[in-house]
Amino acid sequence: MYAVIEDSGQQFRVSEGDVLDVDLRDLPEDTKQIEFDRVLLVSSDDGTKIGTPMLDGAKVVGDIVDLEAKGPKVHSYYLRRRKASRKKVGHRQKHIRVKIAKISA
């Protein structure tokens, strides 16, 4: 069984037990689960249900593994040719790491 969910403008294909990184949002420290209610598609042994654009009553529940996981470091390098002006900038995006616990349609 798998589902396609939409979160923060991105679509994810998830099944139970998958671990994914979603965009950081303001959540209390004691939050243990997160619920995704924007489900686009659910496929199981019974068949495939496709929403127009969302499925009514479908949701995906995930357990929060890490509230502030860090993504890979991305470097960008600026320079102006022949001007002796260079700048190296690094950025590291923060995410919420979620393990999918249950898909219900």
C-alpha cells in the first residue's frame, strides 16, 4: 500500500515505514506525530483511489523522528572577474524527519 501526499508544494510517494524529510514548521516540542491530510492518491490491494485533486477522508500519519534534522551543506561561490572580489557562502536547510506510521483511506 502506498500514497501520494502533498506538503509545502512538494509531492511525496510514501508507504508505511518510509522516512522522509519535510519542510520545517512551528510545532511544540512535545509533538510526537504529524498528520498529512492532503492526500492525492492511495493505492492498495483493493485498487487505486485518485482524488480530484484531494481524496476526502484520507490521511497519512507519521511519527516525528527528529524535529530539526539538517540537510546537506550547499556552497555557492560569487566572484567578479578581474576585480579581486570573491565570496563563498554556505547554507544548510533544516527539516523535520518523519517516519510514516499509518495510511488510511
